[in-house]
Amino acid sequence: MKGVNVEIMGQNLVVASDAGDEWVRSVAETVDERIRQLRESGQTVSSVNLAILAALNFADELERLKKQHRELIDRIAAINNRLGAAIEGTRG
């Protein structure tokens, strides 16, 4: 696993990842942009607080996406069951 140089909140970091340089840079840019948005909103001054708020924002987004994903999987399974029943009904 090699390191990729990125900058977040003006800090140069080396991030180790197997995902590829461009992916790591893209994720770092997303984090930096979210922190910049929080800073511009005037919600906090402390770098630590900005990082915590960004982490909370990302965690909230992740949990909402997980919920949506579960709901979609459940809907697909229900449709699959209905289609299966319909196919079996036409064979009988």
C-alpha cells in the first residue's frame, strides 16, 4: 500500500490506500470542500470542531444512504417475488 500526498485544511497528509491515487485525491477534495463549506457558514472556528462537524455530516449522509440502500434492496426483493409468483402462475 503506497501513500498519496493530499492537502486538507491546509495540512499536507500522506494517505495510505489501495484504492488508487485519483480516488484518494477525490475523497480528500470532498473532505476539504465540506470543511470549507462549514467554515464559511460560520458555525465554528476551531479546526478540531470543523473536522468533527465534517465527520458528523459524512456519517449522517452515510447512514441515510445505507437506509435508502436497504429500502431499495427490499423493494427489489418484493418485485422479484411478485415476478416469480407471476411466472409460476402462468406455468400452472
